[in-house]
Amino acid sequence: MAQDTQILLKTDDRIMAEDISSLLEESGIFTLLRSDNPASSVMGAYVGFNPLEGITMMVNVKEYAQAKEIIQNSPFAEVVQ
């Protein structure tokens, strides 16, 4: 699977990552969100705050260019160079 995916972006803002993921899904592009702190979602549910975490968003290699273009033409343009 690693050969089939490519990193689209990295951020520490989970909400923004989920919003971008939803935007891409509307165009039929599915994403994989990976956290460098997998326990953060559990901590957020029980403690009531979201600890810092690094989110890596990955897409299918064949959809990378289209995903990048969609983001560049959205309010999230600054997160993809």
C-alpha cells in the first residue's frame, strides 16, 4: 500500500485535515489520515481537549495531482505548495 499512496500534506490541525478530507471526498478522492499521536482522539473524548498531534494526509498516487489542484482552488490553498 505504501507504493500506492503519496503524502499530500502535513498539519497539526486535525479539524482542518478532516475538512480537506471531506472536500476531496466530494470529488471522489479518498484520503488516509495518520496521526503521530494515535491516543489523542481518545484523550480528546475523555478529557475534553485535543492534544497536539501531527496529521499526515495521504492520497492515491494516481489522484495526487487532482487532489492538489482541488485544494489549491479552495480556501485551504495555503496548506499545499
